[in-house]
Amino acid sequence: MRNRNGLPAVIVAAFFALGTVEVVAQEAPEDAARVRNFPTPTGAALRGVDPPSVTLSTNGLPHVMITGYWPPTNEMLRQWSQDPLQNSNGWVGENWEGRGYNIYAFFPEFPGGTGTNPKGDGDFEVDYQDTSNDWWPLVETIRPIAIITFSRANTANGWELEGGNRTYSSSVFPTWSNDYLVPLKPTAELPSFDETPGTERFSTLPIDAIITEVVASGANVDPFSTVIDTGRFLSNYIGYHGNWYHELHADKADPFWNIAGGHIHVGSGTNLPDAVQASEVTLRVLTAHLDARLALVEDQDGDGDVDLTDYNRLAACLSGPNESTQPIECGAGHFPIADIDNDGDVDLADAAKFQLEFTGT
């Protein structure tokens, strides 16, 4: 048997088996080849049916998007929802805590409980089609600088930061698990259907810092990280979308630069006050991480390191004193990034500032 990409099923199964080898959790792709900057999948934003409603703040600050699924992940995010039916206390996400970011939350509701309604109703129902149809129009509208997707795990009170997520086939083993509503798996009109089964995309959240600060907060949760989420259901599916969107916009020159994305599994037995506290701590760490990345002007490609890749980009943009003409080799959108001192040209003064932060790694 061969899958839709022409690979024998036995090879795909062997590949997944190898992927379970334990290594230290990652906060970034292993190498630059994993990061593919390409446009949002063709037509993705046109496939939405009644996507979530959002009114973007006009304060000029960057936007952060967070999503939930089953309780407690929907309940713990209520304060960041703009929907008055979901959050009667009012949206607190505008310039949240004065940190310089607008935070928007989206999640389904479960009237009658998850036992009678495991799919949920509303935004991001636990369903492949609904998740995709909500996702693409929403990210096209928000253009988030960071994304965290949350879902429930079978741990007691885990705060499980997934090191990455993997996509599966819809028709051959190993395949996505059935959801709750026909069609039971991703279908051909969804952008994810064209992703090569076995593709892995990795979290770029500040995993170690989040774990450290959540522990220090005293919240009754158990924070830890994994190498990659090996689940085959909606948690992995939406987590994959968060990392996928990041890779689509990982280049600092992208006008819709996304600095971080990743998925967190929350234990099903976590008390709501602890889940809320851990959510707030996680977002504080994330916004501090965004601040640091935005301030690192020497990081020409936005990957968090100042290395030879950044040097090559700076060198390609050298124009000389009093000359703002962008060299062809510089690449679209990179000239203003290479102009570190903001004087209108890229010259030795910029190179000198770059050298101060160069690590060579």
C-alpha cells in the first residue's frame, strides 16, 4: 500500500517509529532547512464558513492569538475573549497588563458537558473542518506576532509544552483519528490535506523559561516539555497549525513576522484557578520573550541568534555611505533591517554594531 504522496505505508510507519526517540525538547527548528517561508496556502482564507468574530484594536500594538478546546482550556482563557456571551466581564486583552501586546482568545463552549457534546459549539469546535475553517481567516485577519494553542491532556494537572507537532494522512496508516462529526478526518478542500504525512514542525515558544516561571508561580500544575506530540487527534492538529503559521512567517523581513508559536496540553484534572494563573504566567513569559526578540536588531533573520546567516544578509545589503539604493542581492524587505542605526544606508557603522552581538554560532 502507498500513501497519497507515493510512499509505501511501511516506510511511513517506520519513520514515525524513529520519531519517538527521546531528546532534549526544542524551542526552534534543528536547522534552517526546516523553516520554509511561503505564502498562506492558496485559498485558505476563502474556505472559512462563519469564522470567529474579532475586532482588532487600533492602538498599533502587535497581536497575540490564543486558542482553547475542551475544559479547562476554554474556561481559563475567558478573560481574553471579546465575545460578551463568553466573557461578560469584558475583554482585558487590549495592551494586556500594559505589556505592549493585544491578546485575543478563541474557544468552543460545551453546553451539557463534554460527555454529551465532546465536539463543542462555536469557535474552534473539536472538528477538523471547523478548526481549519476558523483558523485561516482568523490568522489572516489578526496576523499574530505569536500564537499559543491549548488543549486538554489525560494528565492530572500537567502543563505540557509540546516540542513540536506532526501531521498525518487522512486515508492510510498511520492516520488521523476520527473526530465527532462526518466527515471524520481532514478532507481534500482543507490546506492541511496537502501537507506531506510525517512532516514535523517545531515549537518556538520559550519553553524552558515558561517551565521555570510557572513552577516559581506556585500554581498547582506540573510543567514539563516533550520532544514532539505523537497524538493523532485535534490537539496535535491545531498545534501543527500554530507551528505551521509560524514557519510561513518566520522571516524577520516578512511584514507579518511571527516570532513564536507552539502548543500546550493542560491536564484534565487541573483546577480552574491554577489553570488561569499558569495561563497568565505563560503569557507574561511570552511577551517578555517577544520584547527581547524585537529588541535584537542585529538578528537579521529573526531566528533568535546572531550568526553567519545574519552576517551574510547584512553583507548583501551593504550600500556604502550616503547611498540608500537597495542592492538586488539584499532581498525584499531586508534593507531596513540591515540598516541597524537607521541612518538610511547600510555601511560599516551598521557592520560595527552588528559585530558587537555576533556569536558566530
